[in-house]
Amino acid sequence: MSLTVLQFGATGALARELLARQSPDMTVHALSRADVDLSDPDAAARAIGEAPAVDLVINAAAYTAVDKAENEPDLAYAVNARAPRAMARACQARGVPMVQVSTDMVFSGAKPGAYAEADPVGPLHVYGASKLAGEDAALDLCDRALVLRVSWLFSVHGQNFLQAMLRLAKTQPVLKIVDDQRARPTASKDVAAFLLDVAPRLVAAPAGAAEWGLLHMANAGVATRYDMAQAIFAAAWPDRPPPALEPVPTSAFPTPARRALNAELDCTRLTRVFGVAPRPWREPLREVVAQLVEDENRKVA
């Protein structure tokens, strides 16, 4: 069976990983910002309604400037909440399922342990609140909606913590790294592989099936940013000492949007419903670092 996935987002890390994994049996048609401006929810709905063929909609696009959102709440809500609302209505009208990609930032971080899907939410900033509103819209308006919360994504694509560490190490002798925020670092490529693997199952699943609703996906193992930085340089610089890393509290880097100290996601439901046991985060991190180092060496060769 050949499937057509209509994907919102074309240049972000997850969007690019999804595009890279399409196959002869699955076509991913990605819509960039130039194709559909998500600050206009009606444009998002039209894209779904007018698509010549669509079996599944994946919204991998978002307003992701967490701190900037504090001063641009209307734009953040337009892209992260009102556009998904329009998508959900259009998907319901056309009878196709949708995946809304969300974030661990819908939680406050006050819980001592890992957050399950049913735990109370409490975003600390505009970005988290806007993403939560997008979750609610998808679940309320489309009876075959999967809201996939992910955490601390890293990739060879886009801007992320892993790439920032390698870039800063080139110019700064000492890197101050936050050591009191914890989560489960997650490879964008693992999320993309999961979504495309389960796409046929989602297309076939009826309303009310176990596949729908909230779902957490993150690689196995908990880390702080400091832990992650140590692993990055162990992989990137195996034959030389790493840069000096200084653990610091979150308070050392004041930001307009307050960060949760605990963003650990419980992925028990992922294993129970889909039979997926995520691999430890250090494994894909080494793969991503190796790819970045290879790409860098190719440029200078």
C-alpha cells in the first residue's frame, strides 16, 4: 500500500529527517513556510482540503523561539495553536488522521519523577502554553489525532544544543553548562523513523483506537545539559582532552522564559501501545556527532 503524508514543515530538524526517510511505499509532501504561512490558519486548512491526495497529516512545524515568544504571544499562538486547530478541523472534515508534534515544555517541572501523559500540565511560558493549546485543539477537533510530545531534540540538521556545543568549543576555552535541568535527550531521526514506521497503522486505525491521544517519545536515559555536553565531546574529540566544562545552575543564564528543571518524559505508553522501546540517547548522539564530524572534514578536505 502506497501512502501519501502531507507534512507541515520542510526545513526544521524533524521535518528534514522525515523527508529523508520517505520510501517508494510512502511519499512525504512537505509544505514550507513559503508554501503555507501558518500565521494564517485558513491557509493551513486549505492546504489539507485542496491536497490531491493525503492519507496522513503530520504537523512538524512550529514557532520555536521560546524566549522571543514572551514578546510575540499572538504570533506564537497563531502558529502553535490556531493553525493546528484549523488543521484538525480540516482533517476531520476530510476523514484523515493527524499527528501533532508537541513538547515536554507543557509541564512545569515541579514533579520529582518522570511525567506520564495523564499528569497535570503547567507550562511556565508563552511557548509552552501555545503548544498546549495546539494539543488540546488537535484532540478536541479530530477524532483520529495523535499528539506526540518529544524532548531535547538533537540532529545533524537545524539549530540544537549538540551543534551549539561543537560551535562554541571552537572559540571559547571554558563552556559553562547548565547542570540542574534534566530530561531525556532525543534524536530527531529516531522520532522520524517511529512516525513513518507507524504511519500505515495510524492510517488504518479507527476513531477510539489505542493509537490516538497523547503519547510521549524520548530516547532512554535521563541527563542534564552538562551530562549531554560531556557525551558530545567524548564522541567528537576521542583523541584529545575535551574543552573545560563548568557546571552551573539555570540561574546563571537568566532568560525571559523560565525553564523547567525536570522535563523527563515517561514513555511507558509508547512501549505498551506500539511495542517500541527507545534506545539509549548516547547511541544516536554518537551517530549524529560522527556525521557532523564527517561533514566538517569533507568541507575542509
